Amino acid sequence: MTKHDFSDWWQRPDLCYQQQQLYFSGHRVADFARQMGSPTFVYSARRVRDNIERVKQALAVVAGQRNHRLYYAMKANRFAPLLTYLKQTGLCGIDACSPAEVEHAIGCGFMPGDISFTATSLAGKDFDILARYDDLLFNADSLYAIREWGKRRPGSEIGIRINPAVGVSRASNQLLQYAGPVTTKFGIYKEQFSEALAVAESYGLVVRRIHFHTGCGYLTDQLSQWRAVLKTCLRFVDQVPTVQRVNIGGGLGVPHVESDEPLNLESWASIIKEFFTTRDLAVDVEPGDYLVKDAGLLLLGITYIEEKESTRILGVDAGFNIAPEPAYYKLPFQPVPLSDSKTVARTPYHVVGNINEALDIWSENVLLPDMTDEHYLALINAGAYSSSMASNHCMRGQFKECLLLS
Ligand SMILES: Cc1ncc(COP(=O)(O)O)c(C=O)c1O
């Protein structure tokens, strides 16, 4: 029988060393790298499904009389086989943020009524496309959006995205917050909320949903802030008697480094429950990160190892342009060797990419065993906001993607 070794913080039953070889979702990662080459993103359908089921199970305690719904934020990862797989599970709808995302989701099997739409700065031509879909769940993020929707679909039901001026994010990272002390473009503030309701009424629009999404990546340490967000948002909700559902956004995070305590979903849900037991409202949620981030690896080819001053540099064959979160948000990646031996001492490496831009460092001073004879390396947590945000900077935008269905 195979013995699991969970001595690294990120190891778990479907991502761990077995006889010193890294396995992911039942596959030996080194075989995969040898066959597919690099850079390659590998996603585990089973892990995504487990993540969805965990969130749904937690939310079930909140549901009360009405059913909650889960919309997957496809901006996190729009790989078509993954979206079709998700549709076939029947476990979730889609959160889309552009007409092209709506069309892509429909192309992958979702129906317009499965799609919750929340975008920003839409053009007239965007509204024209969106208004074609009778059942699309449209959420307006500005007075302008209410007016434009009202002109095209008077008398319809809408949602309103609010901005509570309070946000929550991983380690209170302001780069990941959409609501807070700094004024942002996301949602309608309390100062304009009455006017927003009046504009909706003037077009006969019925406000059925309040939506908010105030930041990304929050973990257990940020749950008191999450509570403050909910409390503030429900002051908006209580002003609108026609509201039936509250979409509490995404933002649920996964650990990036050893010191990150994973999000305790039971505590998360009990905070939600606290506010919803006295209200006859359904709760919807639209996570991206939590569902797919830890379900993806990025396989990288090792190009060279060399000392620069007293730092050991390990080069790989892809740069931050194909997984930009470290550059945009200072979110660290964890590099992982494809084989490991407890008897080999680990030493610090800087893992760097192949882009002549910014510093292009995947990870600083990461402890790795001797990598001299290794050909590949994996970055974990590469399932979200990596391939979907990739650019062709330096004309190094090529990568492969594959979905493991078993
Ligand atoms: C409106 C909205 N909903 C949901 C999400 C998904 O967020 P996350 O991937 O952090 O769960 C985002 C991400 O930016 C968003 O803007």
C-alpha cells in the first residue's frame, strides 16, 4: 500500500509525494511533464468538484427556507473543458463579467439563466448584446448601468451591486480590495443608493438582488473583517423590500505560504447565518479562486542554475506574464520539486522566469533539494488567475493546458 508523506504544508491526499515522486490527482507529475513538455497548466476536475461541494455544504447551514446558488467566477479560469465539466456536474452556474464571457459560457454548455452577470464600465454595444438574453441575471454597478439596462429592458428584474466602503482581502492587501477607504469604480455607494433605486423605479425595474464583492483571497484571519462587510451590506439590503436574493460575491482564499491558515468554512458560514436567520433572503456566492486555484499546477522546465553574488538562481522556461498574480498583487507562488527525498538537505533558491520585465521572480529564497539533475519544477496554486490573465509579453505567451478528469 502507498504511504503518503505530508511533511510539506501544501501536501494533501491528491497532491503529495509517493515513493519520493510527486503525484497529482493520481498521476505521476514527472510523466506528465515529460509527455506534455513545458510550460503546461494541469487542472484536476476532481479537486474543483471537491472544492465546490465543500462550499455548498458550508452554505447549506445558511440556506433556511430558500436555496442558495453557487456561480463560478469564470474570470479565474475559462478553460473550455473545465467549464463544460462544471456544467455537467450541475453544481453551479457562472459569474460572468463581459459579453464575451457570457458567449463563451454559453458555448461551453451553460444557459443564459445559469449566468449571473456583474461587470463594470460597459459600453452601449455591450448592453445591446447582453439585452438579447432574456434570462440573464444582470447586476448593475452604477446609475449609468441601471439607466442603460432600463432603456433596453424596462420592467425587468435586476440586481444592484453595492459598495459598502468596507472590504476584505488576504492579509488586508489593499491591492486585492475593491471596497474600503479608497473610492473605487466597483458598485454603488450609500451616498448614491437612494438615487439608484429611484432611477430603477423610473424604468419600472424591480430590484430582486443585492450584490457585493469587496475583495479577494481572505482567510480565517480576516473573518472579523468579513463580518463587518456583511453587517454594512445588509443595511443596503434592508432598504429594498423587493429583494429576494443577496449575492455575497467571491473572495474566499486558499493558503499561498506555510504561515497562511486555511479559510475555516464553518466559521465563514456561521457568520453569514448570523445575519440571515432573521431575514427571508436567499444567499448566492460566486467564488473563483477558492474553487480552482489549488486545483491547478504549472509545470515549468528548468533552464539553468547559477550563483549570482551569493544567491543561487534557478531559471525556468516561463515568466510572470503567464501567471501574473505575483507581479500584480505580490501574491507568492510555491515552487515544488517533482521528486523529493527527505535525506537530501534543502538550500535556498531564487526561482526566476524568462521575461525581461520587472524582476520576474517566481519565488525568493525557497528551500529546495539539490536541483542540478532535475528537468522540471511545478508551481502549485496555478489554477486561478494564471492562464486566464496571461499575456504574450516578450512573445512568450505560449503554454499548454490540460484537464485531468480522473
Ligand atoms: C464581481 C466579482 N465576483 C467574483 C469574483 C471572484 O473573486 P475570487 O476569485 O476572489 O473568488 C470577482 C473577482 O474579481 C469579481 O470581480
